Amino acid sequence: MADNQNPTWAYREHVVGLLKAAFVRGQLTKDELDARVGDALARSAYADLDALTADIPRPDSPPGRPLRTVATVAALVGVMVVVFGGLLAYYVWNEKRTDGALTASYAMGIAVSSDARLGVTAQGTGGGAEGCCDLVWRIGAHPKLLAHFPGGAPLAFAPGSHTVTSASPAGVTEWSLADPARPARIATMSGPGPAQGIAYAPGHTIVAVAYASAVLMWDVASPAAPHLIATIPAAAVAAGGVYSSVQEQIAFSPDGRTLATTDAGHAVSLWDVSTPSAPRHLATVGRDAGPLAALAFSPDGSQLAYLGSDGALTVFSLTDPVQPVNAAIPGPPATLAQWGNYALAYSPDGTRLTAVVLIEETGGSRVTCTWNTTSLAQPLAVHCRTDDFPSTGAFTFISRGTAIVGPDPRGANQLSDTLSVWPPLPS
């Protein structure tokens, strides 16, 4: 193609330059130089010009044919435009779907999927403030921020699924995280104000949402069309004076047949919800015990424990749920009476009960207390320890005593792009 086109003056000059260099190196005589230069000026094809220097060893390669060079450069430029354009588009999209320009305080709530692969943290003041967000994380050795959606605390995952229910201005909203990078709104369950607690019934398609004046129970067998099946009145979750993970103040027993809620009198009420549409009150314990910070059932449902903001732990035997028996507990560990975030959890075998408080808003001490709950017939022995911990915010326990903590601000009230994952707590 190019061999039949007239060579450019620049290419002729290049060939002439090669011929002169060959003469200087003694590869051509003066007559040979003159003859070949004359031919170069008269040649009309690239192939003819190339033939004039074919027998001369060249210290460097001649430049590519102009038309071929232009085509090659154009192709390379096109590839670079596509690549860098794609990278720029991905960067812009990624900034929009992850933290980007988001700003918020530390995590006010946290939830983890049953398979412990996904976590969602609620940033800001809770109550479904649209000005803030819920962040979606992939949990692993190096947690990764995947996306965000409008929501707040409290929040909870549906058992065995990647559906999460989160506080919203009108009550609570279900979100699908089937594609965790693109949260999809499923449905909204309206309520009489800001939600203050969310809990799913294990093994059932029931979710309970606590408000200031009632607990609403919803059947979510069809997530896109939830329907209200019962209202439990006068079971308000007390606001308290602690930064607790509010979703831990309402809980179902492991078999999903008993619901425990905190109320305005700082008590815990037990409800038989084996027939979800007709909840039956069983007992109320701990009235006027002070603001409650955390609530937990033992793995077999035989015990109920709750922790007060004064550091006092209360444990009840639920052998007869209508008449809970208060276990003997030593005086409250003074180290737990702190201003911070609380969580309470039993070991998988139910023999140990661990309470943790993260002190202050910007990191500091972590206080861990563990009680032996093998038998409630004897006073429960407790062991407490304090260590430095650089993270704060809402946190929760997952398998084998491991816990995860919401992201810290990274200065100027901006979100961190990391999530803290604790190693298993000591036995």
C-alpha cells in the first residue's frame, strides 16, 4: 500500500543522511555517494529508497513509514482514550457509590449477615436521618467498603439472607444486598415515629420493630409486600444515657417463640409470640433498674441477660418464662459503668457471658468482662480486663467471639474507608 505512494521529503532526507554517514564510515566511495544521493532524489517509491541503503549496516533503524506510523499512533491513542476514560468513569462511579464526599459521625449501629460476609454500619444520629447513610462492607481479612444507601440505626439482617432492614424517616425500609455494590430498596414498613429497635425471629418470617410507644410485628414472608400482624403496646425502648447498639435492646429467643423488649420503666418485658398474630405477655422483670444498654438470650434460650448503663448485669433463668428466676450476681464491676458503646453476648456453648464497652467517642479503653454462666445456682464469677483500643462506634459479636466495629471518622468528620475486625476475645 505505502510502497506505491510518493515518499515524503523527510524520508528522502533520512535516506540521504544514511548514505552520508556510510561515506564518513568508509562504507561508500565519493562516486558511490554521489550516485546514490542522485538516485534518492529521483526515486518515487519507498521500496526504491530502501534499496539504496539495504547493503549498508545501519547503526539505527529508519523511522516507520509515515502513513503506517500515523495509523499506529492513532490506534494507540484510541486504546489509551478507552482505557483511561473507563478508569475515570469507574473512579467517578465508585466515589458516588462508596464514601466519596460523604461525611458523618462514627457508627451508631451495625448489623452482620448470617454468613458473616457482609456488614452494614449506620453513620450519624440514627432515626433514619436521610442526611446520613448506611454503609455496606464486605467482611474479610481486609474489609472493603462497597456502597451506601440512605438509612440509619437501628438495622438488622434477615436470617439466612442478604436482606437488611434499616431505620428510615417513615419507619423502617427493607433493602436487598443481593448485589452488595448496588443496594436495592424493597419495601417500607411505616411506624409511629423513629424506630428504636429491630429484631428478626430466627426460623420465622417475622420482624419486630420497636418504637417509643409500641412494638410492631410484621410478616415478611414476601419481602416486597410485608404486612402488619400484631402491635404490642406500651413497650417503649428507653432512650437512656448511653451510646448502645440500640438493636440489642429488643431480641427474640433462639427458637423465635419469645420476644424480650425494654420499656420506659427501664424494665424488660417477655412476650410469648409463638402465635405471632396474638402476642401474650409473660412477665416483666427489672423495673426501675436504670437505663439498659444491652440485651441477650443464651444459645438455648434458658437464660436472659441484660446490662445496665451503671455496669450492673442481671441474669434470669427462663426455665419457667412466666416466673423468671434472678441469678446471684456479684456487685457490678465499676469498670463497666462508662460512657461508651456496649454489647453483650453468650459464648456458643452458653457457658460464658461477655460484656464489652468501648469508652469515649474517639477511641480509648476497651473494657471486657466475662462471667461463668455454667450454673446459676452459685454466684457468677466474673473476670474483667482493660486494654487500649484505637477504634470506637457501634460494634457487634460474630462467630467465635470475634467482633467488628464501625468505621471511625478520619478527621474533619469524614468517614474512614476501613472497618475494624477484632480477633476472638480471650476465653
